[in-house]
Amino acid sequence: MARKAFPLSKVYGLLEPGPVVMVTTARDGRRNIMTMSWHTMMEFEPPLVGCVISDRNYSFGLLKATNECVINIPTVEIAEKVVGCGNTSGSNIDKFETFGFTAKRAAEVRPPLIEECFANLECRVVDTTMVAKYCLFVVEVVKAWIDPAVKKPRTIHHLGTGNFMVAGEKIKLKSKMK
Amino acid sequence: MARKAFPLSKVYGLLEPGPVVMVTTARDGRRNIMTMSWHTMMEFEPPLVGCVISDRNYSFGLLKATNECVINIPTVEIAEKVVGCGNTSGSNIDKFETFGFTAKRAAEVRPPLIEECFANLECRVVDTTMVAKYCLFVVEVVKAWIDPAVKKPRTIHHLGTGNFMVAGEKIKLKSKMK
């Protein structure tokens, strides 16, 4: 895939619609993938994202220790693998191997990009104030990548207990909003 | 509309997919509607939601003073009005009148429900620790309503600058996830 750098000022448009994402982390030769739906934009630029990562997840410890992650945005074509990553724990398997994902070196952080995702956001943790109480990490996107060949990414959006909505048609309305 | 109480334990399934929502607030006979995309679930039950509401918005002051709001979830049928609420400020208009929305009394809080939305979440602010730095309010959903006639709500999801994705098909995958 010919991955292209994506302007940080436009990152909010990737996360605002609420796609299920896969968060990659790495430490001491271990790497992991976590499926996540609980995230929100918090600032446009530099892009800040609030991510709720439960302390019951293997990724929690990796993120807390390294302060780095990549937010990878998948589409419906790989939905089963995305759910597979949500059903398993990185404490006893390498999810890249188990699910056949390709790890690609990131530019600014140590965790790898997932090649099979159409967008990848390299992130650094910038605020841990709310981690103890809510497992909420505030991360800054420091580098963003996109596959320019994917014009209408059919992202998936969790509705609970394995039900997902797939991104449908696009509409354009007159808006003064960013 | 025959509005039905909705279990608090299932509220996460309404907000996880990332719909554009309309937040209603009220104080001293003034009421307002704010269009919002920056929100995330933070806890299943009681349902906690993180909401980023900029201090440049009229709603910020109302929410800060009263600690109550309703999160109303619209569908594509009223998309133009939703964007209209985003393009205007409640400091000089009553958006219910301007856009022809029907205000309905809530059960637990003072701000009104928007009748034209298929789901309404009555909320109380429970944590303001991150308001000064990030305009992030943590709210608890204390009462939830849904229109049971709406089986496949075509929610709208902001992609930036007036572009929206409309909720498409549903798929079901084998998931251990809540």
C-alpha cells in the first residue's frame, strides 16, 4: 500500500464518526493489538484524543509503561479479525501472528502500524491525570498516515454485543463547523 | 411518539457508534441546543459519558451553572436542523423556536428532551476535574428514553466541514465483548 502522510489538522475527521479502532502498543519485544470503541477527539491541533483503556486489558500496562501507541482504523473487510482481537488477550498470544496482521515500522513511535488498516495515527500519551479514576489516557497524534486509494472507508461502529453498523452513504450539508 | 424507558445498562450501544448528538441545557427560563460530536463512553453502568463542550459555546455556561443536560440522538431525517443548531449560537436565539423542535419535559433533570430525536439521555455532571484544561465534562446518564418504533436509526456521523456519514447496514459477529 502506498501510505501517505496525512495532515494533523484533518485527523479529527477520521475519529469523530466513532469508528472501532485497533490500538497497537509495544515493549521489550512484546507487542499487542487492542480493539477500542471508547475514544473522543479533545482538541483539533495538535490533535488530542481521549482513550479509555481498561486496566483489565494487557495493553493498559504496555501503554502506561511506554506512553506510546498507534491508533489504527480498520474497515469492514477485516471486521472478523478486529473482533478476534477484542475476544483475545495479548497476555498469552501475539495477535499479529494469530490474526495475520502485518506490522509496519512507525516513524515517530515504537509500536507498529497495522498495514491492513487504511489509516494509522502515531500517538504519545500527554496526560495521565484521569487514568487512575477512569482509565482515560489523553494522547497526542504526532504523525498520521492514510491510504489515499481508500476513498470511502467502510468503517465499523460498535452497537454492543457483537453488533456493528457499517459506514453508509455520505451527505454534505452547509456547515460553518470545522 | 410513544417514548419508552431504556435500560441504563444498554446506553453504551447508543453512543459507542459515534453519532452526532444534540445537547440540551436550561437555566432561568433560557434553554439551548448544542450539536456535539466529541463524546465517549467512560463506564458501562452507571453509564458515564465524557463530553467536550468548548467554553466558546453558550451551552458551556449553562452546563457549568446547572450540572444538568440531555443528550439527544438525531437521525438523518432532521440532519439539516442538526447542522443548523451547530451553525448558530443560543446567546441570541431560542433554537427550539428557530428550528421547530419540540421540547418535552424530562423526568430527572430540568433541560428538555427533544421530541424529534429517537433517543434521549438525561444526564448529571459528576466530574469537572478536566473542564478547566480540556472542557471535558464527565456526565452520568440517570434516565434514558428510546422510541421503540425506530428499529434501524440512521444516525449521522461527522467527517468534518459539513460532511457526514449516514449509518449503513448492520452486521453481527461472534463477540465476547459487551
